Amino acid sequence: MAGIWGRRGREQQAAQLAADEQLSRTARAALVTADERIRATGDELDFATAELGESATRPLREGLDAVKKHMGEAFQLHQLNHDHIPDTPEELRTRNARIVQLCEWAESVLDERTEALEEKVARIRRAPEVLQRVRADAERLRERLPEMRSTLERLAARYRTDSLQRVRMSAGEVERLLDFALHSADVSERRRAASRPEDANVALEAATESVRRAESIFDGVDSFEIEALRAQNTLADVVEDSRGDLSEALAAQRTPAVDQAIQRLQDALASIDAGGERDPFADLALVSAANAALDAAREKAAKPVPSLEHVQHDVSAADHAISIASSLIEGQRGWIGADARTRLAEARRTRSEIDALPVEEETRERAQQLARRAQGLADEALRLAQRDIDSSRPDGDDWGWGGGRGRGGPRGGGGSGMLGPVIGGVILGGLLDDIFD
């Protein structure tokens, strides 16, 4: 047996030595890779600064400085691994793990900063292509200006002024926006030729953003007209449906709430029939809301509100049921379990919610629901309490001082039929010490 354990120990030791050697090789390789990455990133930073300027490359420069600082710690740890002072395996293992951690962190920081810069560099290197596209898009949009003017005039004649806020930009303003885009493109070219990359990049961004904004205005005008026509078609369907609902409501059972909703819908339809310049979106919202209010009022009218007498009857029934359950449970406390007590407590809590409701017609249905729930809980509490009493009574016990089987039932000696619940209630009520004092 000693030979087996000795062999296992040697195997574990050999495995640990192999793992330590692998970690050492990983640390040395990570140091070389990270150091080369720092040198390559420095070269990339110089090229990017020449193309983008100092401010655009500042995040990469700051990240590179931080990496160099922490990599100094990694090289110092590697030096400690090879000095003349002997090290324990644990010390070597800890240093190598820290070296790997620092190198991985350095790679991560440089990856993040260079990736963010690569997109900017690529865009700047495509600057001639981007400027060419900006000029082409600006001219293409300029050709659409007559069509835009015609559309805006048509919309202004058909819809109210406030409904056109989404397309309040005029064709003249769009034209000035396109002029600014072309001017910014020229500035970008001149600044780049003058070796002022930061200014050139700002101007390029202004040119591309101006063209994008102009095109979005064109698209907004077109989409507004399409959406307005769609809203008008939907409005026609809603108006037709509303007129049918009005006819049904006028011929059906009426309540004050239904009359009010009918008047609201009639006013909405009359407003639309008045004609003139309209806002199709506002009209659709107005009629839809009035129609929904009428549907809700009719639905509520179809469900009669319980009378006050019925609600009071249910509340009285709940009070009666709670009173009966309370009498039994409190009179036989020694034998009543947790279930019955819990149902009674919940019945009382539910009953208290009724008193908190305002006395209004709208709350009658809720009060009736609470009353019936309270009564059901009280009835269940009574049933559970009776079950507890029946299960605790000795067979054949007539609640007297004796009888039963032998010397009493499950709760002790003879005569416990009446004394059991009495003593139990006294204990729970905290009176036992007073009685025997």
C-alpha cells in the first residue's frame, strides 16, 4: 500500500512540474508578443497622427503610455525569476501568472484603442472617394428640389399648418443646406492639401452630415404625404364604424355615461364634417378615442350595477358568517389549528377592505365581491374549526367528565373531554400562571 501512495505522490509532483514549466513558457512568449505589439502600435500611432491629428489619436496615445508603464512591472517580475536569489515553486508560479495577466491586459487595451482608430483612418484614406460621393449626392438632391416645392404646396393646400410641423423645412432651406455641404467639401480638400488633417476631417464630417440631413428632409416630406393619405383612408373606415356604433347606441339601453359618450362621438364627427384644412392624424386620434369611449360606456351599461340593497345583504351575510366562525374558534381555542385561524383572519381582513371603499355606485360591484369572499373564508374557517374539534374528541365522548375509552382519549387521563380544550385555551390565553398562583 505504501508503494501505491508513493507512486501517486510522484505522479502528482511530476504533473505540477510540467504545469509550472508550461506556465513559464507561456509567460516568456507573452512578454515577447506584448513587447512587439507595443513597438508596432507606436508606429501605427505616428502614421495615424499624421493623417488625423493629435486630438483624434489622443486615446491611443494614452492607452499606449499606460501599457508601457504596466509592462515595466512584467519585465521586472521576469527578471526576478532569473536573478541569483533562489525562488520557491510557488513564487515562480505567482510571478509567471502575473506576467501573463499583464500581457493579456496590454493586448486588450491596444486592441480596443486601435480598432476605434482604424475606422477613422480608413475613412480618412477614403476621403477623395467620400468627397466625390458628397458632391454627387448634393447634385442629385438639388435636382429633386422642384418636386419638393410642388409637394409642399400641395400639402399646404390640403392640411392645416400645425399638422405640417414634421416637414416645416422649406425647399429654400434645403437648398442652403446642400450649398453648405459643397462648400464644406471644398474646405476639406484645401485643408488636407495644406497638411491640416484635423481641420480637413472636421470639414469632411460637416459635408457628409449636411447631405445626410438634406436627404432625410426629402424622405420626410415624401413619407408624410404617404402617411397622411393612409391616415385619411383609415379615418374613413373609423368614421363609418362610428356611425354604426352611434345608431346601435341610440337604440339600445341608455345610461348617463352612454349619453355622454354618444355626445362626445357626435361632436367629433361633426368637427370632421365641418371641412376645411384638416390634420388627418389629429382627426383619426379624435374619432378613435371617442369611439373607444362609447364602446367602454356601452359595455359597462350592459353589465348592470348591483343594487345597494343586494350589496348590503351580502355584507350582512359576511358579518354573520364571521361572527359564527369567531364564536366557535375563540370558544374552543385549545383545539383549533392554524388553518382555521388563518381563514378567519383573512375573512376579517377582506371585510375591512369594504369599509375602506368610497360609497359610490362604481364601487358596489367590488364591495359585493369582497363581501362574498369574506363570507366564503368565514364558512371555510368554520368548517376547518369543526374538523379540528371532531378529530380531537375522544370516541364516544359526550363532552362530560369521563366516559370514553378506558382512561380517556388521546389527550390524557379520564375526564379530559371538557378539561382538555379549557386548559388549552388557558395556556394560549396566558392565564395558566394566574390560575395556579
